[in-house]
Amino acid sequence: MRSKLVNASLAVTNSSATDNNNTTINNQNISVLSSSSPSLPATAIQVNADFNNDGFADLAIGVPDEDVASLSGTILNAGAVNVIYGSASGLSTTVVRSDQFWSQNTPNVENVAQANDHFGSALLTGNFNNDGFADLAIGVEDEDVASLSGTILNAGAVNVIYGSASGLSATVKPDQIFEQGLGDLEQMPEFPDNFGYSLAAGDFNNDQRDDLAVGVPNEGVAQGFDGIVQVIYGSSSGLSTSEVLADQIFQQGVGGLGDMPENLDQFGLSLAGGTLTMTNLMIWLLVHHQKIIFLLTMESSKSSTVHPQVCPPQQFYQTRNSY
């Protein structure tokens, strides 16, 4: 399904500066395409953060079409992520520690690599357990998910690998995988939902832990491919669907969110989250040859959850032929 969707990439750098098109999240400056941006680039995905908390930014690079080796042979387009660590002399594969290569066939990483999973198609950093080390969420947009009725193709998943003093590790704190219907996560997987196609982070309930928003642009709600966004909250033990708050689902026309779901809306196609004086979640979608941006302003108190009613959702339109 990757060729049928429009990718948006976010370039992330360690900075406290902001400008009219930038949002600062936990000292990471994320360039957000504004309504006047000329295009949505479909390029390599890369993010950086400090995975080992040594004061130097590190770089994670998604390789979603990487062919991965296995005992049974090469798995085509399974996907991978390369991680390079920062140092006083810049990014280096040797100075602080060796670089890392992650796939679903890496020991202790949840799930196994399959053809056309596209592990690494979306990347996001956040401090989900507030331990001082940046963590990495990895979108696996075309993950096939097992169910009682059989394998559901392209349902999608998100792997989360946590930071530590030695860098990203699947064992210091066990990594996680999120799939619809797994554990307490809302909704059931369907073909081709593409859960994890887009990712965003922000401290939506102001408890000093980042939370994760997951775009599911091909979720069928009222029509086909109208899309939803799911939110999973951070906790002292990491992302959890129950420890602090239950996970949430947002879709057009529900709970005060503007407009109504329509066929091929692909709500949640791309996301950008950030913490300002209040928390905002921007949701891009393409519908009827227009680009529409929803800006949800959330309550920013420790007892609050994400409530779009606090400030009515705003919509901004831009015609397709202008980008």
C-alpha cells in the first residue's frame, strides 16, 4: 500500500529555537510543513535524539525497503533502521559505540521480519517513560497481523525500542509492539489499515512523559479508507494502554471533531504533535483534491486527557494543484 499513500517526512534536530513553521518538542526542533508549504516530500525518513543521554544527538535512519537475512533466506522489503551515535567529533560508528542495525529479526525485538513489512517506514523519538533517555517508535505500516480468522495483510504495527546508558536496547527495558486488538489496544486489525503509517509525540496530559499518536489512514469507519488516529499514553514503565489512561481513538464527526468521515479521506495520513503553552496535534489529510489540516488544541493539566472540545478543531484548506 505504500505507493498509494503520500509520505510526509519530519526532519528532527536538537534545538530549542522555533520559527513560524517549527514546533519544539522536548528540546527537539521538528520542522512542520505549514499550510503554505509547496509539497509533501516522499523521501528518506530520519530522526535524531539522544538515545544514550550523553549530550550528543544520535541519528536513526529508516530503510523501509531493506532486504533482511533469515535462516530461510532473504526477506524482501522487510525493512530496517540504522542508528549512528553522536560524539564530540560528530556522528561516528566507532567513537562512542558501534552503530546499530535494527530489524524485526534482531534478537529480542518483538515479531519477525516478513516480506513487504516496511519496518522503519515511519520513525519517531520521545521519552515515553521519562527516564532521561530518548526512545524510538518504529512504524511497520504493512505488518501482517495474526487473528483467529487468519492472517490480516497490511494491518500495520508499531515497534518501540527504549533508550539506555548504552543506547537503544531491546533488553535493558524490553521493547514493545503495538497492534490493533492486541492487549487493551482499541479497534481490530483489518486489511489494509496501515496502523503506524504516521507517528507523532507530545505530552498530551502534561505528566512529563511523552505520549504516542498513531495514524491509521486506511481504517474503514463509516466509509472505506476514511482513517482514524489512536493515542497511547506514556507511563513510568513506558507506553501503556491502561497504566495511566486508556488509549483513545479520534475520527471525524465523533466527540466534537469537525467534519464527517468520507471514502478515501485517509484521516491521519501524517501527524505532528508538540507541547506549547497548550498541546496541539496537527492532522493532515487529503480529501477531494484538497489538503486539510486539523489543529486540535488539548487541555494541558495532569488530570486531563485529549479533548478536542476544549478549543474547537480548526480546518485549513489548500488545493492540491498548489503543492
